[in-house]
Amino acid sequence: MSIPISTSSGIESLSHQFRTATENLANAATPGFKRRLAACREAGNGAGSPVVAAPAVDFSQGRLVHTGRPLDAAISGDGFFVVETPDAPGGRVYTRSGVFRPNDRRQLVDGAGRLVAGVGGPIVLPESVSPSQIGIGRDGQVTAAGQAIGQLQIVRFEDPSVLTAVGASCFSAPDTASPTAATEATVSSGFQEGSNVSTVRELVDLIQITRLYQANMKMISKQDERMGQILKVLMA
């Protein structure tokens, strides 16, 4: 970790990194969560002061956790499930969290009750079929009592860095980013993809950030003392 030790700009940078690390820790057990990376850059005024930028995202694969629930699905490889919502650009968000359930209309939805997109439209579970009779194939094909009823839509982005985190392990895409079918991704039924956050790494970062914050505060305190001494001399 390389964090500039300066005055107010350094404090702002450290505060930003502290918030990012605590957010990561808070989501260490959240299915599909992707670790945030605190980002700072130098200002373009030649002063070398850090400017806080929006956090980047680490899209590396999380560990697959077996749940045994037939409506849980985890992606291995490059890809996202598609969730329909009117609150996002294009009416869709993208997620690695495959924790699904049927709503009161037997449509497959996510934890927030939003429709999970199928290749040919919403996936509807037959009334006569219990969740235990649902199967999800490695290609995302959904079956009910052995009969195909739809296929999960799974897409990829050429440059995932354009995605913006919008909460609940979901991301929105700008209008300029067009997803394509994730033909090389595979789906594991009865599994969830765990968060890719390492609690040990985040705790180590928090310790370093805290120490640097304290060093910054001491520096500011000393600067204030020197300024006070200078003012006393000038006013004497």
C-alpha cells in the first residue's frame, strides 16, 4: 500500500481508504460481493496532491460455497447474471450473486424480488413442481421435473471496469457498454459464489491506514504548534 503522508489531502485519502476497507469487511460474507479498491490519483495542478476517485472493483473469482439449494447458482469464469429493474440504465443490472427464489407468480427472482432474465424472457416455475424438482445445468438451462422451462441469461463485458456498483452485489453498465453472451462461463447448481474479500488482507490494510492516519494527525499538530510560535513572534 502506498499512501501519501501529507496534510488535509492525505487525511482525505486515508479516510477514503478506511471507508473502502470497512465496506469490504462488512461484505466478507455477502454472496457475489466484489472487493472494492480505493483509488487516488494526483491532481493535475502540479502540486502532487492526491484526489479521491471512485473505488475500482476487483472482479476476481470468489470461492464457490455449496448450499444444496436447487435455486442457488454460481458462475465460474467470466460472466454475470442479468436482473431486470426499472431503476437502472437500460432497465437491467448485472450480478454474480445467484441466490434466487420464486415470487408469488412463480417467476424466478433475486433476493430483492426483481426478475431474473432468461434467454427467452422470465423463467416461470410450473405450479405442479416443487423447488426441489428444479435443476440448473452448467449452461444455465433450467429444468422442472426434467423438462426444460428456460435458460438463465448470462453475459460478459469486454471491459468490466466500466461497470458501476449499485448495491446488493449488483452493477449497472453505461449505454456505451454492450454485453455479449458469456459462452465460456459455466454454472454450478446448489452453490453460491462467495465474496472475494480476504478478511486478513483488509485487517492488515486497516492497521496500516490507522497508523498513517495517526502520523498525519501528529504532523498537523506539529505544524499548528510551529505556526502558533511564529505568530507569537510576529505579534511580540
